[in-house]
Amino acid sequence: MRVNFKIIRSFACALALSSVASADAEPYAYVPNEGSGTISIIDTATDATVGEIKTGGRPRGIAASPTLLYFSDLPSSALKVVDLKNRAVTAQVALGKSPEGVYLSRDNKTLSVAVEESNSVALIDTATLQVVANIPVKGKNPEHAVFSPDGAWLYVSAEEADTVEVIDVARRAQVGAIKVGQRPRGIAFTPDSRRAYIACEVESMVYAVDVPTRSVIASIKAGEFSNGVVMHPQGNRVYVSNGRSASVSVIDVPSNKVVANIPVGQRPWNMAITPDGRKLYVANGRSNSVSVIDTESEKKLADIAVGNLPWGVAVR
């Protein structure tokens, strides 16, 4: 029998490529641990920690592109950049004191960083790592500056405020403010950029905002000290972490009603969801863990041990 080695080699090559593709099919979750100065790496296929990046500082806000990780670092007052292939810090961008939330525009071209002590939002060009704008805001100690999916707007929350400020990204200027509750925190937009949800910690409320009219269309009671907010990729569910309740509330977008409350670890903070929307990862600041939630069953799957004081999660 004649053996066609060309076919065998082709099959072996295809099998190898298939194995590589399978290994890379599931994304990684990255968890900045402010207390231990590290970033934990979680394989979302197995929900096990598979590595750690030493930052040499106190990482807080975090965002991930396909090849790079960006995080704010408190001691250096900078945005730092991690090469994910080598899992090492390769660059940094000077900012004002106490930078917090870091967000990446959908096209991966622009980063926003809320800078607390200067009461401003820095915009950074990812290609050049240059600060292209510093936009003042009125609220004191801004924490999050979140891009709308269409890239037109930035919504900014601040610890000492009762409004969410609206920045026109093209004009690089604040153009409005929306009255919500005291101490607005996490923000998330629907995929069509027409609605935003803002958690207000002091009032334990979530406000649904109509983006075109900049008006509140619903006030939703969440758990105690509502904080982080994540939108499901399909736009049908909003997830809200409740710091004092140690839970995540699930809001149905069409009805603006809470449909579930899921127990997690102590002091849940910021969160991230996988691109397929199947799993939600919740950083528990006082439990030094990340809770994994199955979004279909709305049940907790696991608690994963990470470093000290996890601040949030980014999923690549």
C-alpha cells in the first residue's frame, strides 16, 4: 500500500493548528491586586489562575487589548503598559496623582484614565502613548470615564458628586451633566449606545439614562452600596456589584427590573464579562478572590483566590 506522506503532513499540520486554536479559544481574565502589587491571570476555560504579573506598584484600573494590558499605578502616578506575550511592564505614561479607572475605546485607539487629584480625565493615543488631552471635570475625585460603544461620548463618575458628566470625545470637552444620586460609581452602556446605567453607592440605586436626551428614565433599587456595572454583550442584562450586600444584582434591560441577586465574596468591586457573555468575573476586595458567575443560570460557579485587594477585572 502506498502511503501519501503529503496528506499525512497536511493532516498533522491542520491538527496542530487546531490544537493551538483550541488552546487560545478561551480568553484570559486579568485582575489587578492593589494590596500585593500584582496582576493575577485567570484562564476562563478552567477558571484557574495560570500566572501572575509583578507590577512593582499598586495597580488599580485595568484595560486589555489583544496584545497589551494597561493599568493605572498609584505610587508612580502613571499608566503602565504590559506586553502580554512577555507578561512584563514595557512602558509608562505620566499622569496626575491617584489615577483610577482605565478604559479602552472599542477601536483600541484611545485610552481614558480618570485622575482623582487633578479632577480630570486624560485621553491617551495608544499608537504613540502620548496624552492628547486633559479634560477637567467638575466632580471631585473622578473614578470612571467610560466610552460609549460608538466612541462618541465619555461618561464620567466621581466620588464627590451627584451627577455623571458627559464628555464629547471628538471635541475633547465636557458638554453636559446628568443628575443621578450621590457618589456615582460604575457605568455601562447598551451595545447601541442609546442607554447607560449608572450605580450610585450612597443611595444603593442604579439609574438608567437615555443617552440622546441625557435624561433619567428609570431608578432601580439594587443591593446595598451598589458599585460596579457591566452590560451583557447582547444588551439584555445589566450586572451590578453591591459592596455591602456581597452580591451581584441582575437587571433586565427591557423592564428595568431586578430579576436576580447572586451572592459573591466580600466587598465586590469592579467586574468584567467574557465576549460571549457566558461568564461574569467579580473582584471581591475583602475576600481576596474573584467570583465567577454563569450568566445563563445566574448562579455562582466558583471563587478563585487572587492577590490582596483585587480592584477589578479585564477580559482580553
